[in-house]
Amino acid sequence: MTSVTNGPMRRHPDRVINVGIREQLMLGVAGGLALAGLRPIVHSYAPFVVERPFEMLKLDIGHQDAGAILASVGASYDSAASGRTHEAPEDVALVASLPGWSVYVPGHPDEAEQLLRASATTDERAYLRLAEQANAVPRSVERGHMIIERRGRVATVITVGPLLDPVLEATADLDVTVLYATTARPFDRDALRAARSPRVVLVEPYLAGTSSSEIAEALVDTPHRLLALGVPNVEHRRYGTWRDHNAVHGLDAAGIRARILPFLDAA
Amino acid sequence: MTATLPALGYADLGWLMDLQLGDDKHAASATSTLDVIWVLYDRILRIDPRRIDDPDRDRFLLSKGHGPMAYYAVLAAKGFIDIAALRTFGLYESPLGHHPDRNLVPGIEISSGSLGHGLGIGVGMALGLRARRSPARVFCLVGDAELEEGSNHEAIAFAGRAGLDRLACVVVDNRSSSLGWPGGIASRFAIESWSTATVDGRDHDGLEAALATRHEDRPHAVIAVVEPKA
């Protein structure tokens, strides 16, 4: 971090601010900067930008009705070798529990730039979740809107950010619609309703079921079944890499396919 | 906001607090923060209730949002809120809750109540004002018990090292912290390069002199000592 920001700090000493290892202060400063008329962008690892200073998100940003962009790295178990202390698959569920936050989950560095530039021109509260895992090809993404990757008849599969490529591989020969989301909140309910399918599969790269309630509300007047895949809510106590953890949690192509097939076969 | 400003003084704060509390005969001294807030609004802050959005206005942040009756009384006396609103204190539709909300009351700079949030926001405001080359100052009021929250000490350390001359922290000390502050509250700021002044929190001239102090290269802490909390 320090080596990356040294140059910008020299060029813009009033606007590139390193508060040290002080996450509560970092979020408070963001709120104060916003109230003084600036557009703060806050950056750290996900556990330290969301979980440790969570009350500052709620009060110093949200309750003030101030705006800020929180850009995290270390999504879910990107830092798996560092263990549980540096993992935060709960981050999206936590931010989504607070009113008025947009949550962006790009699946490619180019999409991250698109979303960051678009959000920066607003005064919204936004959480931008950066991950090491990326899809091979970036899409042209728009805040708040899912992309229809493929149309099918048997089910609708919604996937978020970097899990698009595994989902496309897992469903390549299946007659399903695939929706690709880079905005987790506000959830694009219209896109789901337009897909008009009674079977919905949700594949999220963070805590499983984070968006289940959004799907329930989108389809409140429609009989439907939901399979929600994501990171299980367990103390896993294993190191390694994000690839290891995706495989164990069934979030690689083989694991996703193995759980979608019986869901589609069920009545 | 009122069109013509009320001509009310310090002697009126007692009945303005009584309007909120539904009883009477509240001595000003019943509220530890009252004299500090009065001196700030009467003598120090460059603010005007007719221009509450002036980007270069001074900011007052009541970090210790508990017991805001004195704050509301001063805001009413100075024309920032309607006196009639004081009678609605704490009611469902009232803009005046037991903790202040900046989105309900124009002129209130931060929503507060949970301890340990104001000083961090104040650091951000001071950084933002410095980046915009605004001359405005930021005054943040905390309590000696509130200082127990660790977030304050993140802010104290950073503000000193950042030389935030626009920032002042007023600690109203009524000895209500659980474990006390060995060596004195001022020393916690001084070691982080703040200038400090410890004054009688009921002495208006002393408070004025301490609050008006501004050094060019460092933040300023005023320890306003009042009677121990009963």
C-alpha cells in the first residue's frame, strides 16, 4: 500500500491520506471529508474496511447521510494462507444490512475500473469488492444492471463477479439462462423477473445465501425454488489458496455443476 | 431557522432547557457542557443561522451526543432552531431527539450519540477544509469518559502528526471516566504534539481565551474542568 501511494501522496499531499493502522479513524475521516465537500475513497483489506470499523460505516457514513466509496481487496479467502483473520466472506452481507449502500463485485480488473469511475461521479455510498480471481474476458458493465449471458428454459442461474467463468463452464450444455451481476446491491430484481423461471440458482463468491432474500422478494408472487451456492458459514481452519477453497466449497466449475444437476432433476 | 434572530442570552438557557425537560428550575450548572457550548456559539464560532450551508463556516461537533439539552438550548437562543420545537424533545415527530441528528436539524453538523465518533469525523473535516484551503475551524466536544473509547486515541495521534491546525478538541472533564486519566488528560494530547490549555469549564472569559487560541502547525486541546459528576 505504502509503496503504491508514495507517488500520489507526494503529488497530492492533501488528498492522498495514510492514517496508519487506524481503521476506525479511516472511516471517520472518510465521513468528515465527505461532510467537508470531498469524495472520499477508502481502501484496505476487506476485514479491516468492513468488519473492524463496522459501526463507523453505520454512523460516520450512513447515519450522517454522507457518501464514500470503500474499495477492498482480499475478497473472501484471497488471503487464504493468512487464515481466518484475513478472510471476510461476510463482507457483502454486512454492508448490505445497512441502508443505502451500493455493492459492486467486478469480475475483471477492467470492470472494477468501469464501476469505480461511474460511482466516483456520484455521491453514493458504495462498497467495491476486488478479488484476485477474474474472468477471462471483461464485460461492459453498468451500475445496477445484470447482463444476460445466455438464454435457456429450464432454470435461471445468477452469478456474481469472478464466478461467471466457472458457472458458464458448469452449465455449458444445460438449457439455462445465465445472468451475470456485478452489482450485488441494489439487486437487479427486474432482470430476474424478466427471466420468468420457477427454478433459480444463485452462485455468489461470498457468504452463501447473501442475496436469497432479494430473490424471495423479487419473486414474491411467483412459485419458485431456489438453490443458493456460496461460501459456507463455517470456521474452516485451512490455509492454502483461493483455488483450494473454491474446490472444497464446491465453487469451481465441477462443484457448481455437481450441485446444479440434481436441483434441475428434482420435480 | 428563524427570520429574525432571537435576542436571548446566557440567562435564558435555564428556561430553554426546562422547555425540553418538562420541569423547571434547571440551573445551568446542571449540565456539564452548557458553558463551553455557550461560549463557543456566543464568542468563538464564525457561523450564522441564515447561512448554515456556508462552506467556510466554523463547525461545532458534539461528539458526546448524550444529554443534548444544553446544545439545543444554545441553538434555540442563537436562532438555529425554533424555540417551540424544544417542547417536543424526544417525541416521535420531533427533530430533537435524545441524541442529535444532522439530517433532522439544519445547523447541527453531525449526528452523534455513540461515543468516540466525533473526533475522527472532525479529523476528516479538518483534512477536507485544509484541502479546500478553507479558513474554517472544527471544534469537537468530547467528555472525559468518552475518551475511554480507543477511536479517540487513533484520532489524537493522527491529528497531531498531521499538524491539523484547524482542529480543536474540547474535553469537558467532570471526572466521570471509569478508571481516570493518570498524568492528566492534557498530557494525552500534548505527547501527540497538540497545544493544550486546562481551564475552568464555568469561566467564560477563561474558556474564550483558551478556545480562541490557534497555533499554525498543530491542533489544540482545551480541557474544561467542571464539577465532578454527581
